[in-house]
Amino acid sequence: MNTIAERIKFAMKAKNKKQVDIVKDTGISKGAFSSYLSGQYNPKADKMELIADSLDVDLRWLYGQNVPMEHTSQNNNALQYVFYNNSCSEYLLDNLDDIYIAMMTQYAALIPRFYVLVNRAGNAMHILPLFLKEDSSQFYECPSDFFYSDRHTIFTRDFESIHMVLTTATIYYYGIDTKTYEPRVTKLSYSQTDDCFYIDNEVHDCHIKAFEKEVIKEALYLKNNAQ
């Protein structure tokens, strides 16, 4: 789901709401709302808030950000937790500890979302999105969940089972700058004071070459389709 229209329609189906219900809740005209559903126009910010309230979904999700559809504060048990499981990988990597497939619970299904390489010796984790074309854009940017104390557990819940130590952990996220279409590896370090991760701008050169190649291919795909 890459568009606002697709997300509105998905939420309407999930919440069992019809167009007439949204129009009644929000005061938006039937014609205007129809144009939103068709993708002809995107709602302005004030209308987006009204629609999100009517559907009882997170406004950020409606805009396409990589956050749960439901309000986190109202649905703590439905967080999109990542589960790591041992898996054979197409990447042949020497002198590194383990590679996993990270599964996310999303839309009532368990979906493979990331390759996760754990370098236990350095207490570092490398995260490469599995670029599934129907919703790849959700994972181009480093997920905002890392930067909130009540949400980083989406990615760190299983640290103990994979022998990572949260308090000294470093995470490398392999994404794409959507403005320049350039691959971008974001280094994250954990702050014990704030109980969340922050972007560490220190120079780093320990990227996984095989992961970089995958991001480069996706960046080229994104750039070619944007032209």
C-alpha cells in the first residue's frame, strides 16, 4: 500500500466503515471523499486528521509512515514485533556470526521483512529490508520506532535470545534517500539515558557489501521508476 487512497480503503475495510459513515463523521462532501478514494486528489492536512479520527487509525500510518495502523497507546498488544529465526541465506558471509530472517506481524499475518545479520563480537546488528515491490517504500527510511523508548522493542525484543546487549548495541540500517535516490546506511547507537536509539554520525566503514549491493539495486529501481 503505497498511496493514501489505498490506505484509506484498507482501513475502511478493516474497520467495516462505508463511505457514507466517513462523510457523516467528518463533514467532508461525498464528491470530495470519492476523489480521495480514487486517488485523484489527496486530502489536505485538516481533512487527513478528520479521516484518521473517523477510522480510528494512526495519522502517521495514513500518511504512509512505517508505524502500526492502530494507535500504539490503545493497542500495545498489537505492535509489529520482529521475530528472528535461523535461516539459510543467499549471502555467503565469512567471519560473521549469524544471519536471520526478521518476521513482522502485519495485517494478521507473519511476513518476512528483513535480513538481519548479527555480529556478536562487535555487538552490532545490520538490518536490510526485503524490498517487496508492493510496499517497499515503507522501508526506505530508517524506521522511526527506533527513536522512541516505548517502540524500539519492535526491533530489540529478541536481543537476549540472539545474544545482543541492548545497552551497548549498534545498529546499521540499509535504506535509501528518497530525495536523491542514493543508498544510505544509517548508524544507530543506544542511549541508556533516553532508553532509545539515536543517529550516530560518526564515520563508519563496516558495511556489509552484500547488503549494500541489494540497496544499490533497489535505489536504481526507484530512480528509474521516478523518471
